[in-house]
Amino acid sequence: MSGRSGKDSRGRQHRHKGSSGNGRASSRGGGTPLAIAGVPVAVGQQVVCDIVGLTHEGEGVGRVEGYTLFVRGALPEEKVRAEVVSIGKSFGKARMTELLVTSSGRRDAPCPIYDTCGGCQLQHLDYAEQLRWKRQHVVDNLVRIGKLAVAGEDGGEGVIVHPVIGMNDPWRYRNKAQVPIGFGDGGLIGGFYEQGSNDIVEMDACLIQQEENEVLVRAVKEAARLLDISAYNRSTGHGLLRHVVVRHARTTGQRMVVLVTNGANIPHVQELVGLIREKVPGVASVCQNVNTAVTPVVFGEQTRVLWGEDVIYDDIAGIQFAISPRSFFQVNPEQTERLYSKAVEYASLTGEEIVVDAYCGAGTISLFLARYARRVYGVEIIPEAVEDARRNALLNGIHNVEFAVGAAEVVMPRWQADGITPDVIVVDPPRKGCDPALISTMLELRPERIVYVSCNPSTLARDLKLLEDGGYRAVEVQPVDMFPHTGHVECVVGICRVDT
Ligand code: SAH
């Protein structure tokens, strides 16, 4: 049920699309080349591969005569037999046909749909090993891209990379499910897009999803079937129900359902709401979002309440958040608390500081920081998120925060011109990292400390290099496992100004 939503607004990168090689190539009528001069393997060939690494997409990195083959499902230290599926000049892809040497970290993935779904990439690796791998992935990026010295690597000094903070029970953590609806043999179905396609596969259980969400999605599907509500057909653009989005607030137990529909009118809407509420008593909000566009984007512009409240409330470390159908809210609340506590720790505030929270979303980190700072300025590009941030500040009686809508790289120089001089800057950018203009402004403002929260180790490493070249030093990195069983890892970095 994580569907394609595992990364929320931060997007998802697909690497290794396969560079179709240049040079002399033989191909099947101009398609993917079957053989390339200088490449030691050909498409269709069976090879024996040593697996030497793991990509963040969870593919094993295989080597055959120095050539790299990505093999899904294979783990480091394994030896596999594989069939070459595609090749390019510098790397190719292969399908594992036989496991010849098994890693001691290999586990049976507990999820029955693990192979078709693609929402998780690491279930076949022991959880403690996943955490070790994620730390190493961070270290490798810092060394290779950031050119940073990492303490303990080669026995020397450098930035400290702590062990990853994992979950005690790394299952059933997601508080939000975004389920695409479509047609199956028996009528309306809902589940996930099959890996690499737009086909929807029916799903009943997702082991990284909170059970409360599962029960609710099941209830909505059953009610829709009973009332003959049509499923959206992505090929023809006909049919009504496109997505079912559900959220569960861990601390209050409130649940929200959003029906994303291809048109404003839902037949038997009152019966539908009645059935959902009857089956799942904890529902506090049933909303409708209309999306008639031909687009993979889930939500359209119009949202209305069908029954109950327009928001549900959740709590992170004593701060309340109102969550509306389209609000950004972290999907793993338990780990979010750990992540933000680290950010606050690295900010080391005394109550006197002026703090800037760039890329502030709905103000989550800003509100955490505000408790310990004189004033916090948050900036965020999405207007609705800033509305949420302001509402959340009021809800908690926090008055020493101010939020601005706009691009951080544009708003920060404006603040600079207005004489706002932060002691600490916190950044939490999307996957592509900080805008270079923002880094320049930070270097001009020269705050004492910078805290960098990152969801992408490679852009983190790139930006840390710029900061180090500009007179800052990355002191310590705390990786946090926000998305167990996926290749993602979140980091908080404490960075200080080097005074000369
Ligand atoms: N700190 C928040 C959100 C982090 S996600 C939290 O933890 O909840 C990154 C945020 O950056 C998103 O909300 C995205 O809308 C915003 N964003 C993307 N580009 C931006 C830019 N150039 N300037 C300001 N915000 C931006």
C-alpha cells in the first residue's frame, strides 16, 4: 500500500536506465544493442557474477571481467548465475537465475508481494545489515563526492558518521497509504502499480503500512464494490474512483479518508460514507478530491469534506499538528521524532538565537526549534504548506516563528537585506539538495552553525563540499532510518563555522 508514495513529495530517482552504448553495436532492428565492442558480455548470455555492492535501488552490483552488471535480488558477497538482459558501454542489467554463494545476511522477504511490488528494495537483507549498509552508503558518498575525510576510515580523523538510528520494530511504520484504484477480473481493485508498469495489482496487506490504514482501505474498496462505484480506467479516462488516500494519526487514533475522483459527483455518496464509518468507527474525516486531468499526479486542485472534520490531529514530541488531505507530514512518526531531536541537538540553542529553517514544509522543524530559540524564520515554496505551518504555530501557541512563501534562495537574500542575521541555519531540502544560490547566501551570512537534514546522501555530499570550501566544517553525521526495507536513508549533519 505504500504504492509509489514511499517518497512523498520528495520524488524518486530512477537510475541505471541503461546507457545504450555507442561505438560499434549489433542490435535487434535499432533497439537495445545485443553486443558492444569492448563489452565482455552479450544480451542473452549466461554469466557467473561476483556481487560486490548494493545500489540504493537494492540491486546487487555484479562484476564480470571488470564489467558492471546490476542484478536485482542479489546481495554483496554472493555469487550468482545470471542472464544478461541489457547492456551499455559502462554497465548492464542481468536477471538472477541461480544463487551459487549465499550471503549470511540473506533473509526470506516476509512480504508475499515483495517481488512484484517494488515499494521495498531491501526486505531480503537482515535489518541490522540494512542499517550497516545505509551507513556505508553515506560514508561512500561523503568520501567519493564530498571528498571529505571520514573519522575511522583509513584510521584517520574527519567527520564522524554515527551508526544509523534504526527502529526497534521496523514494520508497520507508515501512517499514510496512497492506493491506486483500477479494474481487475472481479471488478474494482486497489493496490499498487506493478514494478515498471502502469498495471494495478490488487493488494490486501502491506507490511510497512500501519494496520489501521489497511483496514480502512479494505473497507472503502468493499463499500465501493457494494455500491457499484466505477473504477477509473487510465487508458480511456473513464470511471470515477482514481485513488484512495488514508492517513492515521498515531497519537490521537484519528483516521482520514480521501477519495480522489475523476469528476465531482459520487453516486450514493451518503451510503458510501455511512458504510465506511460503519466498518471503521475511528474515522474522523472523509474528504473528496477531484482530479480529472490525465496525469500520474494523485491530487487535483479541488478538495471538499464529505463528512466530519477537514483535518486530523497528530502529535510529535508534544507538538500538535493539524493534517489536511494534501498536507506534507512525515510518514514515519516514530523516527521523525528521533530525526528532529538530532536536528535540535546539533543546532545547540540557548534561547537567544535567531534561526532560519529553509525548506520548512509545514513548519515541523521550525516549531521544534522555536521552543529553544529567540526567533525562527521558516521559508517554504508551497503556499498551502506555509498555511499549515502558520496554523500549526497558532495551534501550539508558538509566537516566535514567522513563515514566508517562496524559494529559499530568493527569500534568504531578502531577509539578509532586511538585516536578519541568523546564528543558526537549518536546511532540509528535497532530493536535489540546496540551490547553489542558497549555499552562497549562507556563506555570506556566515552563521555560527548550519544543520543539514538530507534525504539524499549524494547531494548532501556535494553541498558539504561547497560548505567546507567556504569555511565550514562538517562535524558529525547522524543517519536515521526513516524508511526501513527501502534503499532510502535520511541524515542530520552538524556543521560549524571555522573561525580563522
Ligand atoms: N522540513 C520539512 C519539509 C522537508 S521536505 C519537514 O521535515 O516536514 C522539503 C521541502 O522543501 C518541501 O516542502 C518542498 O516543497 C520544499 N521546497 C522545495 N524547493 C524549495 C525551494 N527552492 N525553496 C523553499 N522550499 C522548497
